[in-house]
Amino acid sequence: MRKSVKIKFSDEAKQIYNKLREKASSSKIDRMLLSAIDRKVEIIRSYCFYGDTIPHRLIPKIYKKRYCVTNLLRVELPCFWRLLYTIRKDEVEIEIIAFIIEILDHNKYNKRFGYKKH
């Protein structure tokens, strides 16, 4: 039996998503990002291990603390944006939850992972 994949957004990710949706009608970049996120979410729904796996030692502590993350996947979006998500198993129902933690631009991604500008 194939398990269904349920997509959930963190409050922070939902906020960014809604902001992009609000600005999409007047901004080509925001419309492009929103469309890319929607496409990637559908891919994740059909294959939950779609993204690049982040090594456990590189998972930001804030994700481990705030969301109890034990695995993290990264999906690249246009304009150097990233979508970060974790996979969880629902113990009550037979389903997998792809929990979208954050949608962030390149600078915020670098800061979150402690990368320095060269």
C-alpha cells in the first residue's frame, strides 16, 4: 500500500508563500517564484525525497529545536531561492508529512547555514 504524502507549511513558510501570492499579480519575479513553489510541492507530493539531502551535522540548530528536525531536504528555486523541508511519518494515520520549514532567498539561506560571503 502506497502511503499518501501530506504537505504542511510552517507559519514562517506560509507567510512567505502568502506574501508572494499577494505580490504575484504585479511582480513577474514573485509570480515565477510562486509558480515554481507550486510545481515543487506537487513533485514532493509524488516523491517525498525529491530534494538534496542536507547532512545531519549541517542542519541549523534552530530547525532541530523549533521543529524537531532529524532530516532536511533542500529544493532550489529560481533567483537563488530555496525551499527547505523535512519528512515525518504520522503515527496515527498511514501517511508521510512533508513539512515545509522555510522558503528563503540566497542571502537568508547563507545566513541560516552560517556561510560567509567571499
